[in-house]
Amino acid sequence: MPQLNPNPWFSIMLLTWFTFSLLIQPKLLSFTPTNTPTNKTTTAKPSPWTWPWT
């Protein structure tokens, strides 16, 4: 079975992984997000629900 022979596929996987981690990933991480996150304003906590049967 060719799937069990790691000779060609392991080197292809390593080459792909190194290409992604060393070349592509820094380029992707350098982009700035278009919408910057802002802090939520804290609002007053709503009063608990009053159940009619209690």
C-alpha cells in the first residue's frame, strides 16, 4: 500500500509546513484588521424577573 510508505509524503508534508510557517504566515499576520475591537461599555445589571407564583 502506498499510504504506508512515508518516503515521498513525509518530505512533502515537511516542505509544505515550513513554507506555510516561514513564508505565508508572517505575511498573513502582518495585515491589520479592518475593524479594531473596542471595549464594551458596562451597563446597569437588569433586575431579576419576578415570577408570579413565588
